[in-house]
Amino acid sequence: MAEEETPSAEQIAKNYSAMGDSVDFINNGAKPDYMSDDMWNDMVERNKEHLRIMKAKDYWTDEDMTAVDAAIGD
């Protein structure tokens, strides 16, 4: 398997921002009326998995992962 290239500082910032979007989504907890509970739970779990995958990247430096950790709940 090829080694993953380190993204640019701009891409890292975008990735961190996207993680914030997932954190906000999880913390908001406002299930739309049209969604079933199963659909909502699946969407929350997919956002948590996104956070787990992104947090595991080795290019983070001094980014604060406190909110990420709280949203994941692990």
C-alpha cells in the first residue's frame, strides 16, 4: 500500500474545519422531522466514524481535539 502524502497546510485547515462541522452536527442533535430514528442514528454514527478516521491522521500538530473527543464519546 502506498504511503499517504502529507496534505498542504491549507488542506489540513480544511480537514480540521470539516471535523468541526461534524462536531457541530453531533452536538446539535436536532433530528429533522422527515428522518426516522434509524436514519438519524446512522448519520450520527457516520459523523463519529469520520471524526475517528480524521483524528487518526498523523499530520496534526497543535490542533485542539477536545471537542472532537467529546463528540466521539470514546
